[in-house]
Amino acid sequence: MVGAGRKTKNNTFEGVLMGDVGGQVGADNQTGIGLYGYHDGAQSFKFGIDGKAFIGKAGRGRIHIDGNKGTIASASYYQTRTLDEEGKLNKISDSGMMIDLDDGFIDMRGGTKTVNEETEEVTYDIERTEEGGQSRVKISVQSPYFFIESKKGNRLLNIGDEEEFNADPKKVDKGYYFKTDDYKQSGWSLDTKKWRGGAGMLIDLAKGKIDAYNFTLKAEETLAADKDNPDYLALRSYLKISSDTK
């Protein structure tokens, strides 16, 4: 192994190492054969012989590059899911961005960023709870080609294949539709043994259908003036559609 650099006043290494690096130089460091950069004792970049690399110190800001899969991603995108003692999912570290250069898609998952104005402390909420957590946008050359998910995890906009939209969550990526965050179909509930009322609105472009609950359709008229002719007034009519789901 060869290297060049210096020892800082904190007795840490800053510089570049090339060769088979072990795990003895600081915490959160990767190992193996490659070219490594260090700043204040922490790894700041790596280019490995396995075709993988990263730029940035350990944490959310690090960028991962996989030359074998053709992907570029933020460190937060690859953060793992944790399970509780019963094996249930209790946290989804689900934020960040990944670009797949081979298959041609972009997956963006947004965390909630909060800044304390007094202390200037920045915190991130990347857990998905019943109240929500993060939004998500995905663009792909494969179906679904484009979708937007709300912080509650509901698919608000979907451009998928030609199969009609199906309310089954396993087929949520099928079809072309817009819907409100609170949309749900009416029907018989197996849990409560009662009829469940619907809410919100769904516009199904593939089927040419609007499924809406508690909405109004109203015709209104307005007066429009011509700025170049102060004596001109025109009466315009239009339809107004609104949805009240409270």
C-alpha cells in the first residue's frame, strides 16, 4: 500500500492511500483494494477495484456510484429498514434519490426537513407513520413511467401501462389516473361488517371515468372587462367542480 498526506494537529491522517486498506483507520470506513481519500481521519472518497465508489464522508451527504449496475444514489436512499423485536417494520429510512443510468429511471424520495430558527439545527423526518413521512416521485422508461406519492404513501398521479386502474394495492402502479390524497372507494368493509362510505376523487384517464364523493357541480357567470375598451363588458359562463370530503 502506498500513500501521500500529512498528520493533522488532532493526530489524524489527511491524504490519499492506494492499495489494500484495512479497517483500522477510524470509524465508518470501508475496506478493500482501491484508491481512498481521507480528511481529518475519515474516508472522504473511495474508488474500488470492484467497480464501486463513493464521494463524501459517512452520512446522508455521501454519494454512492455503482459502475456494475450503472446507478448513482445518495447515502440516505440506501439506509436500511429496521425491525422491532417481533420482526415488524418500525422504521423506513426512505428518502434521497437514485438515478439508474442503465435502465433509465429516476427515483426521488423526499424527507421532511425542519430548521430550528433559534439554534439553526436541521432535523429530518424520513419515517412513514400513519400521519405520513415522505413524498416520492419516480420517472422511468418502464411502467410505471411516472408517479407521485404523498407523504401518507398514497399514489396521487400515476402513468402506468394500459391495464385499467385496480384498487388492489398490489396493482397500484397500473393505469393512468389522478386522485386526491383521501380518495377511497365505497364498499362493504370486512373488518367492521358495515358499509364504508367513499371519499375524495379519482380521475381515471384510461377508462374515461370520474369517481368522486361529496362533490358539487355548479354553473357560474362572471363579468369580464376589456382593458383596452372601458365600455366593454362580457358575460362568461363556466362550470365549477368542487369536492367536500369533510
